[in-house]
Amino acid sequence: MIPEPTVTGPTVEELPGGTLLSVPGLRGAAVACGLKEDGQLDLAVVVADAPRTAAAVTTRSELAAAPVRLLRHQLQVRPRVRTVVVNAGNANALTGPRGWDDAEAMTEQAARRAGPPATVLSTGVIGVPMPMDRIRDGIERACSAPVRDAGLDVARAMMTTDTLPKTCAHVLDVPGSGRAARYTVGGVAKGSGMIHPDMGTMLAIVATDAEVTPAALQRILRSAADRSFHEISVDGDTSTNDAVLLLAGGSGDPPIDVDDARIYALERGIAATCRRLAREIVRDGEGVSRLMDLRVSGARTRWEARRVASTIACSPLVKTALAGGDPNWGRILAAAARAGVSLDEGRLALTLGHQRVYDGRPLAADEDALQRTFAEPEVQVELSLGEGEGEARLLTGDLTERYIQINAEYRT
Amino acid sequence: MIPEPTVTGPTVEELPGGTLLSVPGLRGAAVACGLKEDGQLDLAVVVADAPRTAAAVTTRSELAAAPVRLLRHQLQVRPRVRTVVVNAGNANALTGPRGWDDAEAMTEQAARRAGPPATVLSTGVIGVPMPMDRIRDGIERACSAPVRDAGLDVARAMMTTDTLPKTCAHVLDVPGSGRAARYTVGGVAKGSGMIHPDMGTMLAIVATDAEVTPAALQRILRSAADRSFHEISVDGDTSTNDAVLLLAGGSGDPPIDVDDARIYALERGIAATCRRLAREIVRDGEGVSRLMDLRVSGARTRWEARRVASTIACSPLVKTALAGGDPNWGRILAAAARAGVSLDEGRLALTLGHQRVYDGRPLAADEDALQRTFAEPEVQVELSLGEGEGEARLLTGDLTERYIQINAEYRT
């Protein structure tokens, strides 16, 4: 069951102008080292004042990039990170055995210069070896003077085809046995919403000063990612470089473990930051002019609900209908029908905006009202399969001529 | 293993100007009954001089249209068809219980007027009840005077967003125990290549005068469809109305059964007609400006090869790179990596045109030659997974701004 999206409330509040570096104990720096053109920022470091507990969710791609494989290996050995290097412009993916060596060299240099343990996230073009001379120079400069107010620059350095930097922070009160503890959660992300898998698609770094055990942190991240990044990344994580890294610690409070009731409050705060970043990724999707907030319910299992939602959200015909403001519900049901999930057309119910258009059979619809619904910047679509309790939710964008222009003309 | 595409040779020859009705004993007629606008042909009948053995492959959509469900039921009871009604403009899909009654009424009328058994194929918009008054009038007129030279009109009546009618015929010599028998295979199809699932996507009728047992005919059709329509219909058959109907008989020769060596020769001829129609469907795909002939080999199984080929062929990024003439091989491998098939990047080999660009690691490529390859109207792409013997092939088109224009502006 997917909880309600609204997480703002008495315990979670957005921090105006907040960034990843709003989290106490974090500093950062961004430099231009020639991975992108025109002297744009393309490499950043984020450094904590001491090692933090770390958790990650990474791509399910069969061809995970070298830095992703290295990150998994590092966290398996020891879930602690103090320094994160992140670069855009080169994904270090499909670069052969050399890719791993380069990623390892980057972490070793960053650990030496800013403090161990260090890890690395990369995004950019695939199949091109890292220009290590430039990278070494960049890491050297970025590690020399990290500061607290570099949050926006860090976000800018991560951008590839993004048009806007994506960073935010939330403050949350976590009720404890006695007084409530106040923690900060900050995050930064890049990505244009399942739109540019060959550009490494999506990266995010999220941090909090709450102390959390490794097991609890991994559980929190899995849950928060499931109702944020996984609700936009149709088909799950699919690019070579997708990764979300979560760092926790610094407050010195007793750590929150898996059986601690405070885990729920903390998960809410982290999910709030993740959801905000995820929504910004879809909004900034290439050529996206209109969003579809799709809910599928009544499936036999959550997996089946996700499968149906994914198939609808990926359908070029649904996406072009959305672009054209066309409430073409036949396209939505036809897409659902090829998801590989058993359906009964007599049990389906489809609602566009506030209007039910199909309920076991086509209903007479108010065509003008539907047109108005599909002219909105965000369209709500609800499909019930009438089979069980499985639910899923996906936020997706439309498919416009602008998308084709960007991607047909873009040269790696 | 997918046989070579070239089936022309001493035993299979294209019949210039041939149509479905080139098959001896078939006649047809097409009329306009107001399902399409502007008085275009939109309903046809095809009538054999006596009942024919029939086989069909139909959509795997969970929401198969009423005429598809009726066709399956009819062939299960008795695999014989004499009269086929086909209409465009209304798919009779997602039309509730009424849809089945309407489809049955159409077959009953056609059987009465042209000869039983009759069946019906429909294509067009989804979720709108059939306008039975117009349909009845159309069937009446079409059945009144079927003729041998209506092949092109039948093809035109089946069109929805197609820009060209699709029909052809082949003559084949089937070696027997003594003399070779000469048979004709004719076919007609509509469809814009996985481009318009909500318009019922693809319909085809194929016929031959060879006599074949029901079991052999089903086997022949399955095999011929696998290396024709299924090699363009990415994800298999996915719309509500997809159907290929194969009719056989009329020559009076002893029927070919499953253990008869002649089955292979006949399959070759039928596959030739199916391949020709399938290729025309992709070429006529909405907005298609360039084709990609994709072969995936070295998979553990044929299923895995198909899965990888499908994922590549459906990728918007691969399709837009193809539109832009951009030999962006990173997009091809990144798509393969999310097919849900286990891959080893050290074993992959990718060839674009005649140039290998990746062989366990990126290779230095002649960028000018790659550009020229991707400027051709058809691009050959070969991906070997290095795991086993599984192979698959898919012919697909690019994704252009024209596609978006057509589908965003199209109103059902």
C-alpha cells in the first residue's frame, strides 16, 4: 500500500532555500574540470566532518557502471562514507576493466585529500574512458576548500541535460521517549525522468544528522525510494548509473535501529525530501509539458499493479495523448492490457480527473469536462482492476516534439 | 533459429501486381458504409467458392476485442471459413457484452448472404459500439457482387492510419512425390507497425489454394507469423484486435499434413507473403523515416534474445537516435541492459552496419563511416550476447516529430 503523498505536517517541514548542505556537519565544493563544455561546473565533493553511516539503492541494469559496482562493494564491506565525489559529463559506464581502476583511483584521491572512506558517483556519456588528468585536477581543487554554502553549486555540477538544479531540505521532529529530537534531512539530485538513460539518468545524495544503524538506514532508504524515485523511474531503476546514496549521523544521539519506533518518523522526513526531488526530476523531464499522476489499484499484488502502471506510463500513445490534451481512454486500457497481467474487462474502472469513463463497459462521458481535465498541467488518472488489494502509483510526463528534437539532435 | 530472410528463389516467386484475390477461388468486394469519413471504403468481404481450412494467430492482449474472441471460438469449434467480413473505423473492442452480439450478428448476416461459415475482423477506434445499421447495409451491399479484381479495394477498406494499401501474392512450386504442384499464396494487411495499438494495430488475411489439414495449417501459420509479423510486432501481439487469418484449399490435391515434407515448401511461400506484408507495415509506420534491422544472437534462449531485441526496439532513445542518424551505441547497450536478461559486458559484441563498435570493451570507431551507415534508409544492427545459441530478429522504425504530431493531434 502506497501512503498518501502529503508528508508535510507538524513533524516534517520544508526548510526554505535548503540544500543537501543544510544538514549539520556537511560541506561541499564544485569545480569545472572540462568534462562539460563552456567551463560549466562538472565535479563536486561532499564531505562530512566524520564518517557517516551509509546506505544505497542502485540500478538494476545488467550493465551497471564501474562507480556503481564500486559503491556496492564498498558498502558491503563497510557501510561508512565520509567523502562523496560526484561528476557529470562522463558516466564511466561500459568502459571495460579500466573503468573500475579509474573509479577506485578517484575514491582513493578523495579519501586522501578530504577524509576516508570516500566513494564516487558518475553520470554522463557511456562508453568513453574517464579523462583522468582532468578528473585528478578537479578532485584536487574541490577537496581544497569545501564550504557550507556550496549546496546549489553541488546541484549544478551534477546536471547533465537538466535545466534546473534540484536540491532541498526538510526539518523533522522525531518524538522519542522524552523530548522530541529535531533533525535535518537534505538532498540533491540530477535527472530528467527516465528520459535520458544513456546519460546515467538519475543520481541523488540524501543526508540527515540523525544517527541510524546500518540495517535501519538501508530499510529507511528502500522504503523512501519506493515511494519517491521508484514512483517516477518507470520499470524500476534502469540506467547504467542510477544511484541514491543516503548518509546518516552527526547528532551524537543514540542511534535509531530497526525495532525503534522513531524509524517511522525519520522515514517520513527522508521520504519527503526524496519525493520533492523525484517530482522535480519529472517536471524537468526533457520536453515535458504535462504530468500524469497515475494510480492503479485493485490488482492481485503490488507487483502486478506496478507492472500495469509502468506499461501505461511508458506507452508512447498514452504519452502523446497527454501531450495533445486528448482524454483518449482507449489508449490507457489498451496499454494496461499488454502488461502481462490477467485482466477482466467487466471489472475494470477508469477515472480521468473526477470523471469515471469506464466501469465494466464504456460510460457516457462529459467530453467538455474531460477536455478541461486534460488541459491542466497535471492530470489524475485512476485505474481499478477489481481483482485484489495491490496498488501502485507513478508520476510521469508527456511525450512531445521537443523530446524528439532534443534526443534526435543530441550527439554524444 | 531464425532462417534467412531471402525466400525468393526457384520455388517462391512474387506475382507482380498480385493481391489476396490472386488465389484461385477467392472473390471480394469493398464498400463505404460511413465508418470512416469522406465516403472512404471501410468494409469488405472476401468469399471463397467453398469453405476453406482456416487457422489464426491472434492478439495476446488481455482485452481482446469481441470479433477476436468470436474468431477463436469459431475456429476451436470447427476450423473452416468461407466468408470473411472485415471493417475499419471501429474496433468493436471494450464495448461490453453488446460487442459479442454485434460481432455474431455480422457473421450471421455474411454467412446468409455470401455463404457459411463466416467470420469477422474489425479495426478502428476502441470503446465505441458498432453502428449496426450502417454495418448491416454495408455487408448487404458488399455481399451482393464479389469479384476477382477487388484485391486493392479490399486492402484500402482495411486501412486506418495506413497511407498505402498492403497486398501481395507469391507463386510457389511445391515438390511432391512425382510432379511439382504449383500453388498461389496471397495476402492483405493493415497496420502502421506497433504504432497505433488503439486503432487495432494489425490485421492480415492470407490465403492459398494448397490443401492443408487443420493441424498442419496452424503449424505453418505459427511458423510464418514468427518470422514475419512477430518480427515487427515488438512485445508480441499487443493490441486488442491483432489477428492474422490463414485460409487454405481449393486445389483439390491431397491435403498436406504435419508429417508431409511438402509442409516446409508451403511454409516458405506463406512466410514470403507474410514477410512482405510485415515489412510494408513497418515502412508505412507513422512518421517512420528510417528502419533498423536488428539481430540479437548468442542469447541463452530464443526467448531471451527476443526480450533483448524488443527492449532495444522499443527504446525511445534508440528510436530517436535512429531518427537523428546518430550512431549512438551506448543507447543500444543501455537498453539491452534493462531487458531483464543477465548480461556480461565483457562478452557483448555490437556491430553497426559493417563496423564493430564494442567487443567486450569500446573499440576505436571510424566515426565518418558510422555516420554514413546511419544516414542510410535502413540500418543493420547486430548484438551478440556471447552466452548461447538463442537468436532473434526485429525490424523497427524510428521515432520522429511527425509521429508526435500525428498522435498528439489525432482525436478518436
